[in-house]
Amino acid sequence: MSESTPVFRLPFQFRLDLQSGVPVYRQLIDQVQAGIATGVLQPGHQLPTVRQVAVDLAINPNTVLRAYRELEIRGVLETQQGTGTFISHREVRPDHAERQRQLEQLVNEFEARAGAAGFTIQDVAEVLLDRHPDLGRRK
């Protein structure tokens, strides 16, 4: 792509999984953090307005506001009055407790989906051990 070719970037969109058992505001927070981790969201990118997210997802604006405020407190987002909410330029690393919470959530979601598909934890463990034989070794 040449330097003069304009880059069209679709706005970031949230999606909800109402069957996950994860509170909606947590899903919004996790999606922003995942977007940053994968590079979909980068410093300076603007997020949809609270009102727009609430309308798109048919949820209470206070739920969106709660997620945005928590991310602001953590330094992940910056809100500029009258301009919008943006991904912060500061690099924020989650603390151990937050990383553990995220891992627990991923495991819970994966376990529920595997079970719904008819797989047992033993089935999953066997596949993981086949892929990563070093997991079965004791240190």
C-alpha cells in the first residue's frame, strides 16, 4: 500500500454474550482490553459514545458509563469533554489480581462451551497434553 492510499478503519464495535454469566459492564471492559492487546485498538483511537453503545446493544447507558469510568480510573481510557473517549497513550499493564480474574473468566467460559458441546474436562486435558507434553511433567 502506498503512503498516499487512505486507510479506512471501521469503528470499534462491542458485542455481548448474554449467556456467559459475565456482567455486561465487565464484558465491555474485557473487550476494550482485548482490543488493545490485539492491536485492534491503539492509543488515540476513539471509542463509540456511551449513548451509541447503549443504543447499539440495547442496554442502559449507565452500564456503559460504568465500564468507561472503570477503564478511565485504570488509565486505559481518556475522556475529553465534548470530543469523546479515546484509548490512552499511557501503557497500562494489568496487575496480578486482574490477570488472574481474566484467566478465571476465560477458563469458566471455555469450560462451559466445551461442556455444552459434549466434551469433558478430561477430553480437553488430553488434547492439551498431546499438544504440550511438557505440561504433564513434574518440576
